[in-house]
Amino acid sequence: MMRRTIAAAVALATSVAGGSAVLAAPAPEHARAAPASAAGADETSRSAKLAGRRDVPKQAVARGYGGAVSTVDPHATRAGIEVLRRGGNAVDAAVAAAATLGVTEPFSAGIGGGGFFVYYDARTRRVHTIDGRETAPAAATERLFLDPATGEPLPFEEARVSGLSVGVPGTPATWQRALDTWGTWSLRRALGPAIRVARRGFVVDETFRSQIAQNADIFDDFTSTRELYLPHGRPPAVGSVFRNRDLAATYRLLAREGVEEFYHGTLAAAIVNTVRKPPVAPDANRAVRPGAMTVEDLAGYDAPFRRPTHVRYEGLDVYSMGPPSSGGSTVGEALNILETVLPRTTGSRASRERLALHAYLEASALAFADRDRYVGDPDQVDVPLDELLSQGFAEERACHIRLDEVLPKPVPPGVPDGEYNPCGAQAPPARGGQHEGPSTTHLTVSDRWGNVVSYTLTIEATGGNGMVVPDRGFLLNNELTDFSFAPTQGDAPDPNLPGPRKRPRSSMAPTIVLADGRPFLALGSPGGATIITTVLQTLLNRLELGMGLPEAVAAPRVSPRNAVTQAEPAFIASAQGRALAAMGHQFSEIEEIGAATALEFGRRGYVVAVAEPTRRGGGSAMVVHPVGR
Ligand code: GLU
């Protein structure tokens, strides 16, 4: 029966050392490696040979012992594995992998952005989190993204490609805090692999090329970005070797001088200069609004520890990121609602699965309504986090769900006030849902001592705000566009309006699930607000629908977010998708949702590392000591 699935799943995972309990997904070797024939016409045979040496094979699933790394990129995964092999722990390896992603996935993440670091400490058996979210400058006001001439919200691209959208980056501070608190390596040492990749170069794949191509108009409007990412006026060819010597030098500077250099030194000055005087090309096609960031804003940045969110789900402990991210609270609330609703589902396996998916679609919509109404920066807004994650509130919300009927959308938020009645109070409906893009990256790492890292980092849009800091080799974020540009909650206050030193609400949901106090799963994904549903659906697939972790990650996705429910074509075409549509669910088709990475832990250090087999060109999973299936 459905209710027994989790206990059975956990028992299998913890008892089958060989991993045969976990369903295999095909693990395409070299899924993203560039074919030699695709090399640019200007490639010499020497650089083709170099490309051969710089290429790194990859696979989507790996099983074994001694620690594991899963990221979207084989260089980053290999950097993390190298650290683990040389005695580093999961935190050291996570920083090395993240720094390498700054080289090979620079359009998703880097030192110009921010993120959320979730860590399970094997010694104390506790989960900790670091909030490395970007922060608005002191000069920001509620009107940050209103056109001064008209009072109307700026068009998204105008807001994004500007100095206004840049938050003070949190990534370097996150790395330093994580290493200082739980790491065993210095920042200098952890940056080593990334420096090597930046200096020696890596082989351009189709994802890298196409992310430049989709931003080419924007990148071409900034002298610094054009110079780095549009050599000879176009994106580098697939198969060519790409180097970022400026970033290698910036990393070396950080390695030598520490993150002080970033928040108080020459890098701080360079960032402020770029924000205030964007390096707009003389022949640019756009006017670019400058921002008001100051060196004091950089100097005042902090990446604080935050209490993780925690819910019990079917006897498991689910930990994730709290405000200013809405990831943990929304995943947690939806799981609480699901736990209330799912025991009501009966019938054949197919009908129970359909009802579980229906309950997921409804629970997520309800949780998104509450997210939009109540979650913002906890240092500036009173977020009723404990109530949002309480059993009483979940029961009140779950009561609205009918197993044979679809709730009209958008659903209104509930009232998490501590006084709950069956199908109790609902607040007035509201619009909700500002723009959130499909960028970002997630990595999951474990080590031989049992420590686990689940870390999502981003520069917001793919390509951030489009500005490379001149001569420093990294892009700036546009994270402040995660604020609501104008109030979205009708007469109720919007918790996510911009403000001085405020952090925009995020959806990032780096998650760690414990069974009996020990790691069972770690997972996360990019994808703006779809991050929340990708994490939720992967958990549903693994815990309720009887899938192994590789299958749970690879399965077609559907993203219910109240204002809209997006779905991949394969989900819409599936038997369950068609049955749910016949029930009255409406799907808006989107090519691809998310790019998850995940780990599952068995007994005696056995781990299954999982990345996407195909989304975003496929990810890369490795373990320190692989074993056959
Ligand atoms: N800025 C988004 C957030 O913090 C992430 C960006 C994305 O994944 O597209 O939730």
C-alpha cells in the first residue's frame, strides 16, 4: 500500500549495500561532451588535441563508497571528487565544486551571486544552514523597480540588465563561513581545482555555447562581457577550449588575500564601479540604468546562519532552507498537507498514483498561495514560519482538497494564526507570482565521514545582469529582480517589496532528509519558483510512487504554482497527465523544468549519486570508490 512505501523504501536503501534496490536510469556516457567534428573552423590541431585532454567524461548515476558529488557539470564534479580523494571533507569539496561551476557554468552561478548552503554534520547529527543571499544596497527603496518617469514597474529586461538589479553578492562569504565552521581546507586550497580549470581551459559544450547565444544581444552591449564571452564577435564554438584567465587571477587574489579582498578591497571597488558605471559599449542598443551600491554596502555584508526548516513526513525528518528563501517553508507545508490527504487515497495502484499526483498539484498550489502572502526577508518581515509548518495549519489547508474535484485556481492564502478549524479561514485572494527565471545550479556532496552538503547557488537569470566586472572575469547577479516590482497582495502587505539592506525572497530549496537521524536523501534543483515543485515532485516520486532515485529525478515534471501549472511535454502526454487533465487540471507546456542533483544513502557509507540524464544537457554524478550494480 502507498502508506508503506516509505518505510519499505528506507529499509531497502539501508539494507541493500549493492544498490539493487534502486532503479537504474540509463547513464549516458559523454551525454554532453562535444563531438570532435563540431570544433570551430578556426581550431588548430593543437587546440583540438588540447580539447581532447580538457574533456571530462560524465555519467548521470554513480554508486559506491567514500563520498559522492553530483553537479550539472563534469569538471565541477571531478573537482569535488579530487578534494574528497585528497582527504577533504564534504564542505571542502562543495566549495571546490562551486568555485569550478563559477568557471564552467558562469551563467548560472559564481562569486558575483548568492545562494543557500545546507549542511548535515555527522559528528553532531545536526543540520545547519548558511544564508548567502544577495542583499539590496542601503539606498534601495520600495520604488526600486518603478520607472521614475511613469511610476509603472519597469519591463523585466530593463530591470534585469541594469545596475539596479544587483544585490551585494553572498557567495564568497558563504564559502568562507562554511570552511571556517565545518571545513578542513583553507579557501586557498579549495580554490585550487577551479583556478586550474580557469587557467588551462575546458571544452565548450552546447549548453555553454547556447547560454551565451541566448544572451548575445545583452552580452554584446557591455565591453567587458563581449570581450570575454563573444570572442571574434560570436559565442565560442562547441568543441573549442575556453579559458578565463581574469577569473583565474581573481580566484588567486581571493586565495592570497581572503574574502576581505572581495568585501573591503579592490574587488569591492571594482563591483561598485561596475554597478554605478556599467561598462556599456559605445555601440550598445540600450540605455542601462546605473545602481546605487556603495563600498559600505559590500563592507556591511554578512552570510548568517539560519535555523533550517524542519517537517516530519512519514517518519522522516525533512530539513531545508528557511526565509529569506521560501523553498523550505513551501516544500514543508506542501508535505504536511500531502501527509494529511494521502491516506484518503484508495483503489488500484494506477488510481492511487493519480490521486497522489492530484493531491500534489493541489497541496503545492495551496502552499504557493501562502508563500506569496507570508514569506519575505525574516530580518525585515514577520514571517509566521512555525505556523506555516504546523500540523494544525496543514490540516486546515488540506481540508480544501477534494479527491474527485480540482480546486479553482488561483486559490486564496490561508490564515496561519494558530487558531485552526477544519476548512477554516482563507484570506482574500491575490495575484502573486512575479517573474522568476530558469537559471541557477544545485550541487550535492557527501564524504566518507557521513557529512552531507546540499547547496543551491545562483546569479538569478541565466547570464545574471549581463555585466562582467571588467578584468575580473565574473558576471554580476540580477537577484534583486526576485523582489516584487509592485505590490502583489491586494490590500494585504506584500512581504517581498524591495527595501534597504533587504534580501529578496528566493525559491531555492537545498534539502536533506534524515531517516532515524541519519542521512537518507539530499537533493535540490535550479529553476526559480519551479525549484520548489521539482524538489517536492522528486520526493513524491521517491517516497510515494515507488521510484528509485535515478527514476525519480528523470521522471517527467509538472510544476503547480497556483497562478500557473507548467508541465513538460512528456508529463502532459503520459497516462497520468491525460487522466489529470480529464479531471480538470490545466497544464501550460514548457520544454524543460529544473536540473536536479541528488544523493541517496544506504548502509555502511554506500551512496547513490544522481544527476539529470538529459535536462540541461545532462549532469555529472561521481563517487570516490565506485562499485558495480
Ligand atoms: N533567483 C531565483 C531564486 O532565488 C533562482 C533563479 C533561478 O533558479 O532561476 O529563487
